[in-house]
Amino acid sequence: MQEKQSGLRGWIRTIADTAVIVLIVLAAKTAIAEPFYVPSGSMERTLLIGDELLAMKYPYGYSSASFPAFFVFPNTQRVFAALPKRGDVVVFRWPGDRSRIWVKRVIGLPGDRIGVSHGQVRIDGEPVAIEPAGAGAMETEGGGTIAAARFIETLPGGHEHPIFGEFDDMPDVVVPPGHLFVMGDNRDNSADSRVPVRAGGVGLLPVEDLVGRVDAIVGSWDLAVKNRPIQDWPTGFRLSRFFTSVH
């Protein structure tokens, strides 16, 4: 009898210890950081298909969107709220289905008037600086590459980042309070704030849907190697991208 009670206490202790560990992990993923996988090329060349990124939760405060991705709750107001800066790469819950996590770059803040003419962004009527930077190789979801025009865009405040694509046009829109205008760096392959939610885009993103800021890539694997023999798959690890910062 005593042995049975001792065994039962051991099982209870194991379950309690496991529960504590799970709660600590969930708390860390809610309050500090959470990893996410990049499945598409909408943020090339900054983020590549197969990158594993780390989204920091605390820079913009917390809302129901801050819970780990598999928890989906109705929208709530943010606490300890702070707006992103122009140029921040952000992870957010897609307004069309909050169980889905997307990543884009912040271009416009509340009150900004945003437009696009021949691929050049305008903010409050002023064209954003953009310089040609030759051609680059754009990845496809199937693991191949295609050539694309590459540019360096400089947002107000001096934030520089590379982009792909050209010749897009969009009439001016004013970003309302509590919203952001976000775009993918791969402008010809990104359903972002230029596209309404009903058409599969982001529309004007509510700040309550923000999950966090992307500061680093923690790992990366080239999907192109999946078409090669399995013994070659380890060659797909992009070691040069491991633990690199995101700008």
C-alpha cells in the first residue's frame, strides 16, 4: 500500500513539474519571443523562404494577438502599447483569419497619406528615395529562382532596405488611427496593405493584430534541396543566415 502511494505521489509530482514547464514556455512565448517559419517569398530579399525568424513580443505591448500562435482569441486593446517605427519588420495575425501569422514591413503610420506610383512609394505626397541596385534572384515556393529588378528603398528617417519589383501603382490612402500600412519587400509578390482583406490582402492593419517585431533569423534551410536525394538535405542549411539580425 505504501509503495502504491509513493508511486502515485511520484506521478503527481511528474505531472506538476511538466505543467510548470509548459506554463513557463507558454509565458515566455507570450511575453518575450516566439519563433516563426517563413513559407513564402513576400519579404525577399530580407527574409527568404525557409528562414526561421524570432519575433520579439514586448516592443509594441501586448494584446490577445500576443498569445502563442495556436491560441486564437478575439481582438483586445493593447497594454503597454507602442507604435512600430517606419521600416520595422513585424509579425501579425492576418485580419482575414487570425489563426494565420504573416510578416511584412511597416511603411505608413497613423495619419500618413500613402500612395504608390510606378513602384515608388509616396508618404504625404513626398516620393520615398529609391535607387536601382541591379538584378537579383527571387526564390519561388517550388525551390527555383527567377530574375527580378532590385532596388534600395530609403524611408523617412534613413531606414534602408532592399526591395524587388517595379511599376506598381496605388492611389493615395490615409492611414486611420490605430492602423498601419505594411508592405512586403518583394513588391510584385506580396498581398499587403495595397490589397483589401476581402481580396486576400492585409488592408490597413489594426495595431491590435501585431504579434511582435522581427529582430533576428535563428535558422534557415533552402527548400530547393528537397528535390535532391535525402542524403543531400543537410547541404540546404544556410549557415551564413543563422543568428543574423533583420533590418
